[in-house]
Amino acid sequence: GGGGGGRGWPVYGAHMLSPRDAELLLQYLSAPYVRIPLLLDFFADPLRIQALSQPRLQSALECALFEPGPWQAEAVRPLPDTIPVKKEEREALLSTPVGLLFHELVHSPEGLVVPTVDKMLAAALNMDTGAPTGASAAIILFVARLAVRVEAY
């Protein structure tokens, strides 16, 4: 099915994931400041990357990666007093002047984003069947486009 009623998992491609992985994916999507490295690492797994054959899941990943997030003019911001951050302090403490992906590319330890995208690309290329169509071709083309967009950032 693909309708909006009932379980509705197939609409998002989560039916290709185990229930545990689908729950992890939803948790990662709801963690705004740390979602980029979590999602990239999640899909770098050779089994989980297969779910990226679904266009709605591809779109969700692209939106999570390239969404600019809350903007802040100041590059320096105060450190949070509590974790998790209080709801009323989120925007002030979890915003960036350059967007979340750019912030990750500049500030992540040991360049976490690019090597993980490279792992995704390797996992996708390992699925190559030689056919120009089908699920593996859709995954390879999506991950290749994603890698180029991240590298161009």
C-alpha cells in the first residue's frame, strides 16, 4: 500500500527497514542539531542503504542534510547549561550563521561528514548489477548526486 491511512510505512520507504531501524531513523530525523552525522552513518550501512531506493526516503534525507536550520548572526554562542537544551533556549543555542551542513563540514571532528558520504558511495557502488535501471541503479545515482552536492558545499 501507499495510502496515508493505517501503518503508512511504505509511503516513506521505511518498510524496507527493520522495525528497530525504522524507529532509529525517526529518532535521528527528530534530533535537529546532530541529525546530519547520525543520518549519514545510518545510511552508510550496506543493508540500510537499500531503503534509499524509495524516492520519498531520498527526499527526506536530502531535506535533513540541506535544510539550513535556524540562523544566527553571531558565530560565537553561549554553551548550554543543561542537556537536553530547554525548549525556549533551542534557537539561541542550536543555530548557526552558515547552515547545519556547512557547520558540520567545518567543525565536525576529523571531517566526519565527507568520509561517511564516501562510505555511502562505496556501499551503493557495491550494489551495482550492471543494469541501468532498477533499485540498485536508483540508489547509486541518488548517492552519487548526494556526494557531489556535499563535496560542492
